Amino acid sequence: MFLLHRRLPSLARTTFLCNSMEPAVTATTSSFGGSSRLAALAQQLRLYKPPPSSSFDDAEETQADQETAGKVVSQVGLQESMAPILKDPERFKPKRAAVLICIFEGDDGDLRVILTKRSSRLSTHSGEVSLPGGKAEEDDKDDGMTATREAEEEIGLDPSLVDVVTSLEPFLSKHLLRVIPVIGILRDKKTFNPTPNPAEVEAVFDAPLEMFLKDENRRSEEREWMGEKYLIHYFDYRTGDKDYMIWGLTAGILIRAASVTYQRPPAFIEQCPKFKYPKM
């Protein structure tokens, strides 16, 4: 496990992880620092296919509008397939972004994920815990490139150290961003020395991925929007002498990532809203 904290001067469904795949796994362990677990996990996640969700890509936008009447952003960052519906889909063309769920094997053999605490100088979500990531640029060939490029800019993570294995279904943020969670596996954690960009990141730390499936150090808050009730989840996490709260969009993404990785649902009720509107 690694932990890096920097103070800024002016601020405070697939189940393929099985023994029948051992020959293939053995052949690829060298790519993951000799870890057979990471090699098997990479194979498992490459076979994952996200469930259908509405699409706003140019080639599919018309069909999506006809079939679903369009989706609108939630206030907490819900899976796009569960987000509320907008009455005028032509007005809702969210910008694309991607975040990196970078998984590695901890010293105790557990799966861990790299997280950041955003700089308190930022105008939005300052001081909050987030996954490395950001908006897509024209030169990005895919979501994996967006996520790894942003991770390199934010925390100095060389993209060559990460094996991008799959993407999850899109989430929608309250800032009209269509966020694609990209799962990547850090081949060898010893090769990564976090170097956070102080303009964006105050601290880099890691947490056990499985904690987002457990009903421990977790609380939730019920909200209502458009007549539907839903829950915002908060996870309290302490490492060293630092306390962090992981909530909202980041928590929602990590709950989903943990469910896919460990192939089981969380031990608590997610209570995502399901909106049903007539076709336009």
C-alpha cells in the first residue's frame, strides 16, 4: 500500500475467474509483476460487457432519442441507464469525460484502487475525493486514452504502466458530463511513484476496492427528485493519520466497479431511481 500526501502552501456478469483458465493465466503473469491474481482478473474483466444504456454518440443519437426519449443528468452521478429522463433530448448533449479506476494488488494480497483528494484551490469539487480523470480531448482515440492521459497529468501515472481492460456503463454527473469509468490494472505497483500536480491534486492515496461492497463505515442520505427517491452513499476511510470521505459520483462508480470485479452485489441497498416516461 502506498500513501502520498502533499500540503499546498496556501491552503490548508461474467464469472470467468476459474481454474480452467490457469494455463492462459500462467502465460501472462509476467505482465503483472508475477501476480497470477492480477492476470486472472485482467482476463475476467476483458470479458465484461456493460449493460445497455442510452447513447448520445453522434451515430446513435437519433435512435437513442426515439427509443428512450433521452436521459438527463442526476444530482449524484447515477448510471446512465438509471438516470432521469429529459423532456427535450435535443438540448441534452453532454460532454464526454473518463475516469480511471486503477486497481493493483496490495501487500496483503487485496485489491486496491488509487484515489485522489482534489486541490482546495479548484473551483468545483474542491477538497473532495475523486478518481483520476477529466474531459475528453479531440486527440483522444478512446476513453482509455482520456482516462490514462488525465491520470498522468494529475498524479504522474505513466500510461504504459496500466493495462486498460474494460469500461463500465456511463454515469452522468451534475455538471452535464457523461463520465465513462475505465478499469485499468497497474502491472506492478513498485514502478509507480505518485507525483501529484499541486494545481489539481492535494493528496494521492489508495483504498481497498472491496470496502465499497461492505456495509461498514458507510452511511446514506435519501433524496428525492422528480418524484423518485434515491440514496447518496458516503464511505468514511482512514489511512495513516488522514481521514477521507468518498461519496456521490465517485462512490457510485466504485460500488459498480467493485460489484463487477468481485462479481457480487453490495451488502446494502443502492436504491437508484428508475424513471419511466412515455416515448416522445
